[in-house]
Amino acid sequence: MFKILLDWSRQKFCHLPWRQEHDAYYVLVSEIMLQQTTVGTVINHYDKFIAKFPTIFSLAKATDHEMHLAWKGLGYYRRAKNLQNAAKEIVAKYKGVIPKSRDQLLSIKGIGPYTCEAIMAFAYDEKALALDANIERVVARYFGIDGVKGPKFQKIIYEKFWKKEIFAGKHPWRNLNSALMDLGRTICQARKADCLLCPLKGECVSLKENKVLERPQAVLKKEQFFELHLVRLISNDGVYGYQKKKGEWLEGQFELPTFVISTDDKVFKQYPPKIFKVDKSKVIKTSITKYKIFNYPLKMSIAELKKMGFKKLNKSEIENLSTASQKILKKI
């Protein structure tokens, strides 16, 4: 029944670099990269990362600085730490061989249920469902499963997956998971479904019931965004800055000297407050998580920057500047 879906996926997406090899290490790297990041972004970084760390042993030995440079541009640096923590534990406990047991995989720091299922499916071609938002949506619509997105709904999806006769017996589990992800990512999207192009349209329950966009139901929550006005201090000679500490945004990366001018988030503590007179016509806009950031570059003398405790960054440290800092330097 899924042959048409598998053929469609193979024709359109076999070029993705992490699908060329089914090595468990490559799967681990790609799946953690793809969490909270688009395929387009990962394509631009995956090959370079693998070239830098071709084996799990090289990744386990990497310094924080090397990891920051290799992960730069992928965002959510905590995922890089999770990846390296997993690599270190696999090297220490399993001599660098990624386990084939679900229980062993889930015991590894940095590997959760989703990554575990992804490794089982993509690396070892075992019966598994790497239940990301795309697969959750496709399966819910295809089988006509009602419910509100969340852990309870995912449990229902898993139960249907294991019990449905359609999934019984031998399947190319690696290719099936890939195809379901591809379908959800490109055709069966959350707010738009191109059902006429869907290779599963003939058997889709939600299409027959005209309820495609109604499944699954989204969790209704009101996002609150804050404005954050920051001054970024610039030197006339070289780049001055500091390294972000543990618990701060972009931990381990380097940042231009930064102070808060104003914010409507009353509990914000990522940067210290300080009064500066800035030219608001020269604003550079960035964003992170729930913050809309207005950056105001301000030139300061070297003596003033040193007095405030900032140092001149070397070439390697400049390469490891935060994305926002680099954007500001390019625009001034």
C-alpha cells in the first residue's frame, strides 16, 4: 500500500546527504541537527560537520571551542552538547559502537525517545516510528485519528502504529519513516495540504471526510513576545568582547559588549542594564526565542572598553562570535 509513497520519496529526496549512508553515527548527528531546525539549514552544515568529526571518537574528543565553531549557524547550542555527551558515553561504555537495543539507547545521556526511534529505523532498519511533528500529522490524517497534539496524542499514534495490520510484517522501516517525514514536510503540512499531489490521497481517511486541516488539533496557547533594546559597543581598532558563561544565551560563544537599554520583560537577566545615549535610526533588528531585539551599535574608545573589563578578541574568537554580533559588525 505504501509503495507509491516510497517511490515518490525516493525520487524526490534521495539526495539528502544523511540518507547516503546508514551508519548509526551519521544518523545520530543528523537527527540531533534536524531537531528544531529546517532541512535547508542542516544541508548547509551537515557535510562540514562530518568532515570535521568523521567518527564518534573524534566528536567525543572535541573541545568546546571546536564544537561551537562546527555547530555555528544551527542554533540551540544545547543540542550540540547533548550530541557530544552521547558520543562520550557511547565511546566510554560501548567502545564507540552505538547500541541496537532501545533500553541501552535510552539510557545514554543526550538520547531521548525520538532519537532512539530514529536510530532504530534509519541506522538499523528495525520496526520503529521516529515520531516527529510531520509523521504525527501524516499518520493522524491518514488513519483519521482525532486528538490534541501532545504526549497523550503521540501515545495514541504509537499504539495505532504497532497494532495496525498495515504495519505488520516486514517493511523497509528506514525508507517508510523517511517517506512519511518527507510527506509531512512538503505536502501534508500543518496549515496547508496539497492533497491532489499526495501519493496517499486514495486511502486517506481525513481527505474522504474533508477533515484534513482539522487533524491533529493544535494546542492553543498565546505566545508572549518581548521587545529588547540593546546597545552593542564597537571599537575603532579591532573587535572587543567577552565569552558567554554557563547559563547564559549562546553559552561558550563570544559576544560584543552588550547592555540592556530597555525591555518590557521585567525579569530579564541575560545582559546587565546600563544607560547609553544611542542613535535609534541606526537600529539593527534580530531575534531569539521570545524576544524581538533592537540592537544599537555604539562606538567606544579602547580605554573605555578595557575599563569595563572587555578584551580584544583574536581571530579564532572572532570566528566564534554569536550570529547577532557578526550581523552587527557586517552592517556597521
